[in-house]
Amino acid sequence: MEGLWVGFISPADILQEFLPESKRLPPRQSRRLFGRSLEQTAETATNTKGDFQVQFITNSKLIPGFQIVDPSDNPRIKSRNDGPTGTNLLMYAHNVNWKDNGTKFDKLELNLKLMSSLSGDPFHDPEDSTGRTKWISESERGEKCLGQLAEFATEWCSRQHRTFAFTILIFGRYARFIRWDRAGAVVSGKFDYTEQSQYLIDFLWRFVHLAPECRGKDTTVRDPTPEEEQIATDKLAEWKEPGSDNGLIVYCILDGRLKREFIGWDSTDGQPLTGRATRACPVWDIQQESICFLKDSWRETYRETESGILRWLNFKEVRHVPTLICGGDIYQRTTLSQVFAATEFQNEYGINEQIHHRFVVDVVGRPLCLFKSSHLLVMAVLQAYIGYMDAFRKCGVLHCDISEGNIMFDENWNGVLIDWDLAELHHGGNTTEMAGSHYRMGTRQFMSALSLIYPEKPHSLQDDIESFLWVIIYCIL
């Protein structure tokens, strides 16, 4: 998350931009009582349970259909809500049974992080006159809080299919709103909720009246029916990770005007909150009743779409690459952090717009490391190389990420070159100039020597060819 915090947006602008007003007005509440109660919440967060604050928010009738809970109330869970780390209060739908285990990240709607004093604030608001360049707190407690916020949001967005998420950070008598997405985190300026409690009242009321997709839920996935689950469990048994408790999930993809659905084992592998956030797995095509492979990620919009590259390669009959079945960008699902990035607070890399991208191909590969003989290994790399040269000569495309993980065996033990998400078009001996491409991407162990020595050098055909050599050496060693 370093360099990807965007601030500061006023609390009023956060509400205006991300939480449109509900047609229904919130119940009339005493602002003074609300502010004092939340102040007591923060003051007692590090040494008592959150019973009072939970009951107050619930009884205020600001969150109809939802519940605010303190997981430390569950005697079966060893509480983390103690000491200087503060308290996490969690919002779930009213019908979620949260007491059967720890934090139910897959059902979580909203996180409230409570710190006992101003020293827990990980940010510094800019001065009125000159501003600050060091707006991230360098205090030990502030840095710890910052790490906990990012760690919690990362776990949350890994275990639940979300397009964005919200956190309310409360410290002493002040609060901030934080909106997370795959490009960064937008942070509001702090406000004194004992004097400006309407911000919190409006946030909670508007949030619970939003449609699921406006609260950050990915509505293009769903739980399978019992019949679908039974079929997929049998068809996908060999790809079930031993000891994993991950369930099945149904992904929806628009193929023209037709909605197609694919079911696969849900992936909750830990990964950074920002970036491509790739989920990839074998899936069962519900309509066509066949096994295929799905890839779900957040691509940077200045890059070519991987599905578009594959469609072009298939049209030109490039050998030894996957065949695209369907998929592409998910309409109007882009990150927003980059929109609010204030110039003086951007890091040296900047923050790039990303868009949700999902597609399905025919190849369910086997890892190259499973080769049974040196002949099989070299033949697979040779076939991937043939596919690569086809792509270069027929389509003018460079792969830009040749690696051991991106050459796979198909069901007949032939080599297939996959993962074209970093591919670039080739013009006049070099790749196209990519606006926003501030640093070289790829798999470092397999990058050419010149690419490592001169990271600003445009990627070339020779760089990719050298990477094929490093793949063979890596696998043999």
C-alpha cells in the first residue's frame, strides 16, 4: 500500500461521491447524544468490550436490516480487540450467524476500527497554509494502525468477491472514512464527530440503503444451487486443494447478449489488496457441460486486454496458445482511487486506473515442473516458443512475461504459452509506448540481463527469447 493512500477528501465529498442520498430520511436522532456516545465508544475501546457502542448504534435504528457486532463478545474466539491495537466492530446482514466462528470475512459489509486516542491516527491532515508532504504518520502507534487497516482490508477482499470496501476509523473524538479498491485507498479528512455527528449518521443510513453492488459486492458471482454444487463437486474433484474448506462459486460472464455461468472452487489465497488480484481456476461450464479455465483479474486500463489479445491470436491461428471461449472487461467496473489522487500526495509511480476483467479459455494446464523427462520439458518449451514466434510474426505481439509458470502442459502433454496479460504490441523494433508504464513488470528470475540492468529499456523480441533459455535452465536445476 505504500504510495497508494489518496488524501484528503472532505467527509462531505466522500458522502456525495460514493454514498448517494436515500429516498428515506434517517430517524430523528439527538446529534449531541450520538456524538457523546461514540466518544465514549472510542475512550473505552481498548479496555472494555464494545457492548455499549454496539447496542447504541443498533438501537439508534440507523442500520435496519443489519447488525453491528463486537467479535470479542464470542467466548469461543480469542479476542484480538485488546491493548493498543484498538477494537474492530463488524457489520453483517441481520440474518448472519457470526458466533459460529471468527470474523466472517465472506459476509462482512462494513468495518469500524476504534482507537482510544488521537495518537492512533495514522495520518496527518495538511496544514491550512502550506500543507504537508509527510502526511503518513511516522509514530510507532500510527504505523501499527496503518498496517492493521491494510492487513484487515486485504484479508477481507481476498475472502469475499468485492469491487471496493469501506472502513470507518474512529480515534478519540475524531473519525475518518476510508474507501478501498484495487488501485489504492481514498482517505477523508478527520472530523470531530461530537460536533459533526451528522457525517456518521448519514454514512450509516445511506450505506445500508444502497444496493449490494453499491456497497462493493460483486454481483456477477453467486452461490451455486444444491444441484449445481453436487455436479461441480464431482467434476472438479481433482482440483480441490487438500485440507481446503473453500466452497464453490458461480461466475457470470456476458457472451454477447447471452449470460454464461461457470462454477469453480472459490479462491481465497492471500494476495496484496492493490494490483491485479488474479483469481484463476478450472471451472465447469454449466451450459456446455465441459471443463475449462477461468481467469479473473483487475487489469490496468492502459494495457491491451488479455481476452482481446487471445481473440486476435486465435483469429490469426497462432499455435500453442489457449483458445478463448468468452469474456472481457466487466462494463463500468473500474477503480476510482486514481480519480481522487492529489498530485502532491502521489508517489513516484502514480496510481493507475484498473478495470475488472474476466474470461474463460479451453486449456486447463499442468505445471511445467511436472515434466517426466528432459525431452518432454524441451519439447514443451519449444512448442511454447513456436507459439510465441507465431504471435510475433502474425500479430506483432510480444508476451513480455516468459516464465516457468506461464508455460504449461495441456492434456496431451504439449506445451502451451499462457498469461498474455502483460503482452504489448510491437512497432518498429520496440513495444508500443505505454502511458503510465512506470516500472518494468514480469517474473524477475526469467527476465533478460539487459532488462534487469536497464529497467527503462523498451521490451524487445530478444528479451523474450532469452527468457525461454532461463526457463529451461531453471527447470533443469
